[in-house]
Amino acid sequence: MIESVTIVGMGALGILYGNALTKQLGAGHVRFLADGQRLERLRQAEVWCNGEKCDFQVTDQLDGPAQLLLFAVKGPALEQAMELAAPWVGEDTILLSVLNGVTSEETLSQTFGPEKVIYSVAQGMDAVRQGTRLHYTHEGILFVGLPEEDYFDRGEKLEAVYQLFHAAGIDVRKEADILHRMWCKFMLNVG
């Protein structure tokens, strides 16, 4: 059971999922990880989601390894996000990327180990972000899954991620062919 979440990236999906997870787990159990000027800027920012002020905790330190590390940055920022998060990746940390594209899971796997990575793709949301204000009428669907030929025992981690997002009221679905789903989203975005 996942009791705490660390999010790297406060874009549309970071705010959307951060808000839902904070309501589910409590503000002390969801943290946004940042450093330098970004840390100070995010600490001072008022973040809003659908007209409600968010109670986000922003830090550059954790008490120990993260349970779930959610990467919600743009593709070009993934390397820097991984460097920031690396000290907080422990043996049992679960990594989840909601980046567009089809390569972030492989990048995370190469850096931290494939046994930690759950594959995902978010589709169908109509989120509009202006600064630190997010508005949406459709949150979309978060598809989670594992590659068909999975050589690592990640079933319990997949179930834990599914249960967490489901309990937070996110429309989350286990996808049997997650790689196909990811490529479908990629083709949609490219088209």
C-alpha cells in the first residue's frame, strides 16, 4: 500500500494528480520535489486546481526513500528530474512517468532499474494551465501496465499504483498492452 507520493514537476498533470492524491492521502504525504530557484518559486506560488487552492508541500529533502516517485515534467527536463530524484530512489521505490512519448520508461529503467518502473500514459484530459492555475472539465484516463514480456516481478507494484489512483478518484485502468496504448497516444499527438 502506497502511503506517500513524491512528484517531480508541477505542470498540468503534476497539479491534477497532486491535488487528487493530496485529498486522498493528506498534505503531509504528498510532496513536490524541487531545488534552486524553482524550489523558492514553487514555495511562494499559490497553486489552484479548478478554483480550489491546493495545499502542496514543496521540498528539496525527504525523510528517506520515496515510496512512489511520479515524474510529471516535459521530456527535455527528464534527465535533470532524475538527477534531482536520484538520492530518494530506494530499493522499493516505485517510479511512474506521465510524460508524453514512449521513451521515458526506458530512460528511467536504464538509470534506476526496470524492476522499479510502472508504465503509464494519460489520455483524454482537457486541462488548461495558466501559470500555477489549472482548470479542467475532463481529467481523462490514466492507463497503467507492464510490458507483455515482463521479466521482473512488478505485479504488486502495479496493483499498488492502481489502488492508490483509484482511491483518489482518478479514472485509472490497467492496460494489458500498455506499449500499444502508449504508441497510440504518441501517434495521436504526432498526427
